[in-house]
Amino acid sequence: MRRLRIALGAVGLSALTSCGVWPSYEVDRALYEQASPQETRVRISFWDQKAWLLDGENRVLVETDISTGVPGHETPTGRFEVLEKRETKRSNRYGEYVNPRSGKVVAKSWEWEGAPPAGTELRGISMPYWMRLTWDGVGMHVGEFPKRQRSSFGCIRVHEDAQPLIYAKTVVGTPVRIESGSLQQELGVR
């Protein structure tokens, strides 16, 4: 099986990537190109902090590091399906309160309690390649995160180069299973 391994970071950061500091992903290009979006599914593991895009024969097309929710903003476990897909989306819950005239950031929404500061607008966090999993706001999207650390507000943050690949090979209705245990042995990956 031919795989392409890509690590986040610039030339000169190879020592960091080999130590596992930066999130990374792998793609089986041959299987990926052959896969039908109508036959794929996604598996997610809290334990591994990884997601896998699988084809109809349970073969791994994409394996990527992810980040799930922090305590108090946990990502739910269970069986879901993609309810909505949007290439560009901004959060309507998390972001920065901005003065619309000056453009100055007044506060971060997650650090502010109560009504928004007077005279501000919420500029939501960008969530590219959004795949909604629940109607109350949990989904998969591109997002920054340190490897093997939970850092989201409940969504699944995915490597910036892997999420467009997953997005392209899924449809509304694609099954997504989120589990707390490790899936590496079951899926035959490291």
C-alpha cells in the first residue's frame, strides 16, 4: 500500500514533526481516487485523537490527527451522519466581539459572560469545510490544534490539508461514528 505522509510545518521543523509536535495526516492516493463518496464513512477516536475516512470495504483512505472538545465542551460520542456540508462557514457562537466602526476586537466570546458588549458584532471563528453532525452545532471542520490535545468547543478540528479531502469524499448522509476508545488495532493502523 502506497501512502503519502504529510506533516504540518515548514522546512527546518523536521525534528519537531518527528517528535510528534505537529498534527499530520496520511492518504492512500490510489484508494482515495477510486472511492465513491456515496460509499465512504468516517470513524473518530477520542483516545487516538484521530479520524479515518474509510471506503465501502473498510479500507483507510485518509488518516488524520484531530482535536475534540475540552472538558465542559465535550464532543459527543455515538453514531451520527453528515447533516450539512458548507465549504465556508463561520461560527454563530464562538469568535470575537468587534466594534464594527473601528474593527477593534473588544472581547473573545468564550471569555465573556452575559450579553455581548454594547456596540459590538460577533465575528465568528472560520470553520472551513464544515460537515455538520448535530443540529445543536457539532461538526467537523478545519481548525488549528496541538497534536494529541483536546482544544475545541465540541467540534472535531481536523488538519487543514486533510479536511478538504474528507469533505470531497463524503455526502449528506455519510455515517460518522465517534468513539472514546482506540481504533488503531481494529482498523489495522499504527
